[in-house]
Amino acid sequence: LFLLALLCVASAFWVRGVGTSLRQRLVLAGRRLRGPAGLGGAVATLAFIGLGGWLYWSTNIRNEFRSPDQQRDLQARYERELSRYRHLPQPRIIAVDNRVDLHPETQSVTIDADWTVRNTHATAITDIHVGMGEDRQLVGVDLGGQTLAFHDVDLGYRIYRLARPLQPGEERRMHFRVDQHPDGITAGQAPTDLVANGSFFNSRMLPSFGYDERAELEDRNERRKRGLGEPTRMPKLEDEAARANTYVSDDADWLDFRTTICTAPDQIALAPGYLQEEKTVAGRRCFRYAMDRPMLNFYAYLSARWEVRRGMYRNIPIEVYFDPRHAYNVDRMIEAVQKSLAYYEANFTPYQHRQVRIIEFPGYQSFAQSFANTIPYSESIGFIADLRDPDKIDYVFYVTAHEIAHQWWAHQVIGANVQGATVLSESLSQYSALMVMEKEYGRAHMRQFLKTELDRYLAGRGGERIGELPLERVENQQYIHYQKGSLVFYRLREEIGEAALNRALKRFLEDKGYQQPPYTTSRELLGYIRAETPADRQQVVTDLFEKITLYDNRLLEAKARKRADGKYEVTLALHAEKRHADSAGKETAGTMDDWIEVGVFANAPSGKERDQKVLYLQRHHITTATPTLTVVVDGKPDEAGFDPYNKLIDRVSDDNRRKVSLP
């Protein structure tokens, strides 16, 4: 509109004829603006001013606008004023029954919640502290008699004083309503959890109890500007008090879950649990779900116009809900679910649910997330992935296997809210998925995946701003629990054997599954692993989990000669070095006492590494920095490698392989 107004003014001053003086052009412009050009310019200007004014009113008056600095100031105020409540005893949620009225056409939702809470502490609770995001309204709170003693709207924090204190062991019903309705246009990125087709939101839309450390300002420089100290770190692995909570929720342990969700008549609505009833109420489609066993306080709601494809694993139904235009990889997902369930049940514990559901949501975000028997999965990382190139990693198969693994690693065993918690969920899911991938594609294909994980881990530690920690103490840093976790557990499998590692994990699941507080830790997991690790391999567990261990292994030279019997003698000159790093990056020399693979490979007619014939692949005990090895192979060697499949965390892995020279 502004450009249109300028165009109208510019056309009035456009030179036509021979008169070019400023005075002549002003006179001509005045005449022309009394015609259509002036009218058009006036209309465009008024529309521009009106629309701009309305946008300002909507983003700054009707809705509050905060600059990034203002938001950081608010986070600092939250911490300064409310952190004194950090350890205040609060009730635990033990049962949930939510009625969700979702209106995709208006991108709005109302949630009527009936919760049962219990005082699990030794003292009575007189005040209940409730946090709620400012983009939602919390109304109708009923705790059996209470007054609102404190409410900071900007901080989203309320304190309800109970008329009758909640006594130790006492249970009480809590009712409230949450409303989220768009109110005009807001500044910044539009929310994507409620959309016309493909809504997806989780339990964080609902209120939480007590002070929330996740709301604190994290950036050290921004904290320093506002007079705050060091950011709050995850509780230490040794913090016994922190083991009272899981790392996903301070509000609950395992809870009973029921819910009803109503949506548009042409959509399906989903939540964890099993469908109890479907009916139409006032022209809206309503679904009732209930879970048949306790689950984490971690659940989601989804609604869209999906097509459904079904499969089976034994007596377990598998359902994939997808956009009809995105059917490309659905069968592959079902196959991945079947093979994952087969491996995990054979090696770990039984699958605890009676169904598996994978649910597509729009590509506004690129992740998959595993809730109890329900797995939301972004279209962008699975449903529209192009898997036609056999040389690329089948990440649809891998991501599916990883998310299925979470039904064991998080939904059976969940870590305490201390360092290392995500080893028990993410790293073990990485390992589990790697085993399923290896069974599907073979060991030769795993180098590409391990090399990718290695490169991403090294890049991640290079960008670390706080300080890298050993895997045992990871503080939810993704490059550690995902990428390093993959490498560590894959190598551990090589060191002690797949059967031994899986025995340790199975016993860990049997002992710690569905446990009550205090919750388990990565250190307890290591106890089970060490019990299956031979005495001469215990140092490997220390290097992998309790230290930051890096290698600089190189194949310096590879030469061969043909023997009279037709075989080939291959001589390899190696460089081997192990180092340990601390959180500041300072390195010290490690003692090389490792079993490392050495390989010799024939040329592949296809020219592809994965098609190479293995002539020799054995682990050698390396104790010196520059060993020389000689091996004999039956076929003509083309390439050799020192740790050829990148199973060790080697800072420069490209020099682990080289061509074999022949006279």
C-alpha cells in the first residue's frame, strides 16, 4: 500500500513534454493529483495508515509485545523474586482426567481438567504454587477451598492458600480450566501447536507446580548484565535429594491417565491410551481414551485429517496416521516398528502396551517424540523423506527404531533429575536403534552412520560454551547423549559382546522399571554393565563413561607383496594415541592398552565401500604408539584400515584408511 501511494505521487511528477523546471513540475503535479492519481494515492495512504495502526494496536495494545531484552529482564525478575520457592514442597499429581475441546478452525482450545493430587511429603502443605504460560488463561481453580494469595500476571505465577492444609499422605481433587484463544495478530513467530489441520500440543500447555528452573535466563553474559550469578546446572550425579524427581517432571511420578478430546467433525483426535468411546456431540467428533497402567506425566494431543494404515506385530496392532499425500514411507515405518519390537522383546523386557501408533504432524518442527504407545512424528523427517538413494542412511527406519526404543528407555525406566539422566533415555535408545539397524543393513553399512555421529559429536564439543562432561554426567547436551552415546554403546558392544550388554540392560530394566523414588541413575546403570564386563576390560568402561577419551589413530603405510602360494602378505605401519580431556579442553596423555580393529579389503566392482569384500578383520591389542603389523590374506588387497569402521572417537577419522601399495 505504501508503494502504491508512492507510485501515485511519482506518476504526478513524471516529466512529460519539455517543461522540466521544479516550478513547472509542481504545478503539473498539483493538477494531476486532482485526478485519478491523487484519488488512488489518497486511498492507498489511508489504507496504509489504517492497516498499520490496526497492526500496531493488535501487536502492542491488544497483545503485549516484548523485545528480546524485555523478555530477558522478565526472566531475571522471575529468578530474583521467586527462586526462594525452589525447594518448597508441593503436591504430586497421581491421576489425570482432562476434557479437551479443540477447535482447529479457530486455532483455539479449552481444557477442563480434573486431577487428583497427593501430599507425598512429611509436612502439611498450606500453599500451592502454580505456574502457567502467559499465552493461556487459567480459570476456575478449585482445590476444595482456597484463596488466591499472590498472582503475578507477567511472571505467570500464582500462590493459592488452602482453607484446609493438605496433610501428609492426603489426596485431594483439583479442578481448573485452561483457555487458549488467538486474539488478533501477535508480534514474532505465530504459534504452530494449534492449526487448522495437524494440531499437536503436549502436557506443558497445562499448569505446573512450584518454581520452574527451565524459565531461568541461561546465557552467562545476559545473566551478568542483570546481576545474576552462574546459571543453574543440573543437580550433581551424587545429589540424593534430587533423585526424588524424574528429569521430565517435578509434579508427578507415575499417574493414572484418562482424557476426552473433541475436535472438528472431519478430523481424528488422538491421545495416549486406548479408545474407549467415539461419539458425535453437537456436531463435533469426540474420543475417549484411557491408559490401562500408570504412565509418566508426559502426554500429547493431536488432531488432523489423517488416513490410517495398519499392520501387526504378533498380537499388537500398529497404526500409522498420515496425510493422504504423504504415504511414501508409511510401509517402511510399519516394518521398522515390527523389527524393533522383535529385537527389544527378545533382548530386553516385554512391550508394555497393546498398540503402537505413529502420527504425522506438520513440518513446522522437525522431530519425533515418544509418548506412551503414541509417537508424534514430523512430516519433514519421515513422511516426505526421499529414501530412493540406497547410498544414504535410512533415517526413517532409524528414527522409528529410536522412538520405539523409548517405550523401554524412558517409559519403563526413567532417570532421576541428576546428571546422566539422558543416558538412560536417549543414549540407550540410540544403542537399541543401532542394533536394529545393524540387523537390517549389516555391519558394513554401519560405518557411514558411525562416521556421521562421530563428526557431529566432534563439531558439538567444538561449539560447547559451558564445558563438556563425561557421558556418565551429561547434562542434557544433545551432542553427548545422542552422538557420543551412539559411539560409546556401539564400542561397548564390541568390547564385551552384544549378549553380555543386553543381559545387563535386561536386568537393569527388570530391577528399575516403573520404580518409585528415589529414581535410578547412570551410575547404577554402570554397575550392571560392569557386572558383565571382564576384569581386563573394566578400564574401557571408565574411558567410555567416566572420562572424555579421544584417539588419534592413523594408518601411516600399507604395503603388500604376493607370496609364492598366491596369498598376500600385508604390512601396516600404525600410529596410536589416546588422550583424556577435561571440561576446559585441557588434554593429558592416556595409556594405550586397547583392542582395536585392523582390516584389509578387496576392491569392490561397484566402487562403493560398503560392497568391499573383507579379506581380514581382527582386533589387535595395541600397547605402543607406533606398532607395525603383518597379516596374510587370500585375495588381492586394495585398501586397509586401522579402526576402519570408526568405532573409536578419533578426532581425524579420515586417515584411518588408505590404499594398499603393491610392487
